[in-house]
Amino acid sequence: MQIEPVSFRGMPCLRIVADGARALVALHGAQLLSWRPADGRERLFLSERAVFDGRTAIRGGIPVIFPQFGERGALQKHGFARNREWRLEGEERGEAVFALVGDGSDADWPHPFHARLRIGLASERLRVALEIGNTGTVPFAFTAALHSYLRVDDLSQSTIEGLQGCDYEDSAAGGTLHRQHDYEVAFAGETDRIYNDVVAPLALLDGAHRLDIEQDGFGDVVVWNPGEQLCARIGDLAPDDWKRFACVEAGQVLQAVVLGPGERWRGAQLLG
């Protein structure tokens, strides 16, 4: 594995190269911005209107959501991890390891913690693992996700397989509860679903292309696309960007993780 510092849109980043695959990671949020397997085809979506000011969350790639998913709590939407500067700890067992440390001095989150993001590349596969450790003296609870924006050529020709039989909360319909009966999840208008207790491997089908998706440690899968109307109101997306991505997120959303002092939690998503 080779790791070298680069600048992208004026922001400090790291380029990772391994087995013919390439990834680009911003230190802001430890956010993957690009992933190209050995075949050279970009698999992640990054908005051309994404803001790179070192303060704003970057629209696209794989944002790290911690310690709060969405607005399910008192913190800012999706928590603070995606807006903080992470540091490269180094390479360990063929993975690039990034770290974010909190000492408990934050008034909104008075809990000491150590977060790590591990990124592993193979020729055709990407593995992203999030680790959270409680370094304080009292328990804390959190929710988390890897908010993966997966690039598609045409959303109208894209479906997700593997969620049949799963219950989901439909956030676009007021949080109503449903069961996925169809074998495929298709996209029609705004889609915002939290699938619970997902254990089977998934696949994103995009015309002639297929991307297999697995996860470990995360109990939920979030499927999101803003659709045409909501996309037009999101400032860091172009009006037609909704056609070019599907978010399939590994998440721990519906049931928070409770970590006691000295305990650690880990969740991972595997794409390939």
C-alpha cells in the first residue's frame, strides 16, 4: 500500500494505492472522496457543488456519521465527526488508519472517546471499518453510519437486491413502518428508508454493472436518494445529481450502541 499527501480542491487529502486500486481521502472527516478499483471505473459519487472550506460537510463519497445519525438527538445533524479534522495514524495490516480523539471537553459531547477509520483496498474491493472506543469513566450511547454515496449511470435503471423480508422505517413518509416484500428496491421519487436487522449481502444493480455490498457490526441499512424535487432544494447538489447516485449506508441507527468505560465497538462495510 502506498499513501501520499495530495491537495484536492484546496483541501489536504491522501491518495492510497494498492493492488491497482486507488482511493482519495480528505483529512476533513476522514472522508473517502473517490474509489477506483483496478478497472479504473469510479464507484463513488462526489458532487461538483460540494463545499471544500474545512468547516462544511462534503457532499458525496463516504461521510463518517458519529455520534448521532440524522436529527435523532440534540447534536447537529449527523453529528460532528464528518466536520472534524482527523489524522493519519499510519498503515496497519494493509489498511490506512485514521483517528479522531475527543477529551470530553466539548460541551455538547462531554465523553472522552477514540475513533478510528480503517480503509483497506484490494484490486476490486474496498473495506471501510469504523471503531469507537470509550476512553472515559462513564458509559455513553451513540448512533453511527457510513453514508456511502454510490455512483450509478442512471438511477431509473438501478435497483438494490437483498432487502426482501426486512422491516423498514420510511422517513420520507413520516416514519411509518413497512415490510419489504419486493425482491428489488427501485427508486421512485424521494427515497429515505432505514432497514432493520439486515444480515444478507446486498447488491446494487446499475444497468450492466453490479456492486456487491456487505456489512459487519452494523445492524441497519439506510437507503437514500433525494429525488428530483428535494434535490433541487439542496444547494450542494446540481438539479440532476439525484440521477447519478444511490446511498446504501451501513448504519447503527434504530438501536443506539451503549459503550461502558474501556469498551470498544466496530462496524464495517465491504464494497466490491
